[in-house]
Amino acid sequence: MADDSAARIPAFSAHYRAVSPNLAIAPPVSVVIPAMNEAENLPYVFKTLPDWIHEVVLVDGNSTDDTVRVARELWPDVKVVKQVGKGKGDALISGFAACTGDIIVMVDADGSADGEEIVSYVSALVGGADFAKGSRFANGGGTDDMTPVRKLGNWVLCGIVNRKFGARYTDLCYGYNAFWKHCLDKIVLDCSGFEIETLINIRIVKAGLRVQEVPSHEYNRIHGVSNLSAVRDGIRVLKVILREKSVPRSHRRPQAVGLNARRGEVS
């Protein structure tokens, strides 16, 4: 007998959207994509995004190519945020501030992430998690884009975070994650660089929020060259870890500035 569960799901409510044959959700989902000169990669990124997404927020880091034009051609309703500052952390913070969905998903613009995995992240959140942490090293995950040096560094830094903060992460420096927007009321995001991913992971744990890892496969960047540096970025991540360990949780309460402040022009 054919499985007609997908057809039955929307009947629950006009506000529900079917995201898989066995799951329908009411919360709108926003996808944040920080991008700088990624015009060649965006067709691959947008191709895998599910059509039930509420909105796509592209944060443009002052691209000199056709990144914005291509994004609008691929997703006519895309919300474009012109980044004022610099760095991936600044771009993500700007993107989060522009989101109107109840769930926020972070996706890189280099083609390394498979948008079809978003349903797994959303499933983890509607199943009770506050933060769905993508992991390349959880059972079912993988990576095509890590050198032995970077893999060793990630393992060491992940171990330090687990010991110092009581976390149980299998992956640390990975940018494919999702969370309920209300989590931003419980943590402060105040760094501008690549280490933003580690900062989020640590402060989510310090805030006592529920974390569920989601197996994810990281593919190679399709076009262009990555700006990542194993040594430089590893040192920056380590500094964040050491700084966070020395700051009491009570000193990390959300401030009035940050996500509620106007960050960049939205179009």
C-alpha cells in the first residue's frame, strides 16, 4: 500500500508545513547564509534548500562579484542584509537580527553543506532540543574537507571544551547548526570572527540549554579558496575557550546592545 502520510499531514492545520513524509511543523524556519564573493557557489547552496523554508537571509560581506544578484535570481524573496562590520561572526549576528522565523539555521555559502539535512536539524528542535549541533564526527556524519592537522586541532579543542564546560560535543568548529530564536535571549554573541561557532557552542552549554547533535556531512568547497587557517584560527578558538572559562556565567547575561541593535541595511 502506498504511503499517503505526506498528503495527510497538512490537514492538521493550514499553518502547518510538511517537511517530510512523517513530520509537519508550525514554526517558521529562517536560514542565515553569510556570503562574500560566493556567486559561483550559491546555485549549489540554494538548489538543496527545501521549499518549505519561511525565509532565506543572505548577509553580504561587501561582495565585489554578483553574489547579491545571483541570490535574488535563485530565491526571489531572499532578504539581503548588507554587512556593516567584518568577519563571519559579525555577519551571523547581523543575519540573526534580521530573522523573523522561530527557528534559525546557519548555513555556509561555499557549497559544503547539504540543505536537505535541514529537516534533521528541525526534527531535533521540535523533538525537544534548544540547539541542534551539526557534527561531522557523530555516527552518520563525515567530512571531505579536513586535513589531518585540522582534524587533530578540532579534536583537541573539542576535548578541552567538553572537560571545562561539561559538554558532550563530538565536533566543535563546524558552522552548520540550528536553534530556536529564543535562545538568543539567553546568550550574548560578541565576537566577529570564525570563532563565533565555538562561542555559540560554549555559551549554549553555560546557559543550560538542551543540545542534540545532528550527524552532518561536510563536502568540499565547490569554487574559490577558503580563508581558514588551521594555526591562526585554532589560536583564536583557544583564546575564546580560555576567556570563557575565566568569566562567571552571571557576567554573561544578555545586554541591551547586540542582536536587538540595527545591524546593516536590509533589502
